[in-house]
Amino acid sequence: MEDIFVDTVVYVTLILLSLLTIIPFMQVVTVSMSPPDVVSSYGIHLIPLKFDWDGYRKILAYQQIWTGYQNTIVRVILGIIVSMTLMILAAYPLSKKNLVHRKFWTIFMVFTMFFSGGLIPTYLIVKGVGLYNSVWALVLPVAINTFTMLIIRNYFMSLPEEIQESARIDGANEFVILMRIILPISIPILATVGLWTMVYHWNEWFNAMIYLKDSKKAVLQLVLRKIMFEGSEPQAVEAANTIYANTDTMKMAALMVSLIPLLIVYPFLQKYFVKGVMIGSLKG
């Protein structure tokens, strides 16, 4: 009887959380493809009653959207490469029991999860080392996420030590073991962390607002923010004098345009999530 009650609570909670996610998403999709008279009507719009693609036409005619896409793709690629490389190189030695002062270095890394230099000192450092107004200002200061690095470390610790010992007997050094043995069997956690990094760089706009002064270097989410909150898009759209679209329709269309890459990538990596995170969280 107790199990039935617990299961009921769990399923009801999951259903409510699913509805809290699905309903806003359906609202965005519906508004983005609806004509102005439907959008301006009272109530929640979950299913399109009429179709009107003027919002998408107007947004896709906005050149800054494509510039933002290009800049964001470059940022995501650099961010994944730099972050994954540094976090792997940090996690692998910390996973070794024979690392000298391993506990000290682990605590040293964990310390940064709770205390940081702050926004102004970070800004001064970024500007002082010449990263200001470049994509590297969005990549290098956040290259290592300590929590994510510890997840990778825990995954490495869960791997059988016998595999690595056999490789050492055959003459392999630590770099060869990492590249040819550890990484190939760590695809689940690497895919999971890679997607986390991608989502972060794809969605992050605050650093871009602070460190980028050239509008031609603006990332997609910064462009989207201007469209959503500042209402600057009607004057910037090249086809504004030939295409009419409700302001809310254009905002939701811009939101959908920014979501499409994540919606495409996520299903291919979803199978790695549970396995990667669960195994990576077993050991401390």
C-alpha cells in the first residue's frame, strides 16, 4: 500500500512538471505561427487555429540573427574544445589515488565552486590580458566548471584499474592510456558534459553583453534579448516595409529559431545522460 502511494505521488509530480514544461513550449510554438488576430485574442493558445508565417519571414530577414548564429556557433565550438580539453586534463590526474597531495588539490578546486573573484575583478583581468571584445572573453574565463570536472573525475575513478595496469605492463604511458583507453570508454560522460557545455554557451548572453562592444560580434542570445525586451527589431528588419507581423509573433518566432539547433542535437545525446551522470556521481 505504501509503494502504491509513493508511486502515485511520483507520477503526479512528474506529470505536473511535464505540463509546466510542455504548456509554455506549446504556447511559444503556437504564437510564433499564428496571425495577429489570434495572438491578440484572450486566453492561452496551445494549438494553432490559423497559420501565418510572417513572423518567421520577418525574423529570418533580419541579418543580425544570422550574424548572431555564426558568432554563437564559433563560440560553442571553441567552448566545447577548450572546456573539454582542460576538464579532462584536470580530472584524469585527480582520479589517481597515487597523486601526491590529491586531497589538497581536490579541495583547492572545490574552493572555487563557492568563492570567486567577482564580476569587476574578472572584467579588469579580461580587459588587462587583451581578451576584451573577442570571443575568447566568452570562452576562457569559464573554461573549467569545477562541478562538471568532478563529475568527469568520478567517472574516471569508476573505471576498472586493471585495464590501465595491463596497458602499463605493455609499455603505455599515462597520455597513451588516457587517449586510447580512458576516453574511448568514457563516451557517456563526455557526451553528457559536452552537451552541458554546448547548452551553456548557446544560452549565455550576460558575458557577451559585458565583454563585447562590437555589435557584429554579438551572439545569438544577445540579439534575441534585444528582440524580446528592447523591442528594437522592427526598425532593423530589412523587410519591415513589406511584411507585417505581430510583435509577439516575431518574438516567439525568434525564440523558436534560437531553439532549433538544441532540439536537433539533444535527441542524439539523450541516451548517454542517465548512464553518464549516474556513474559519474557514484564516487566522491
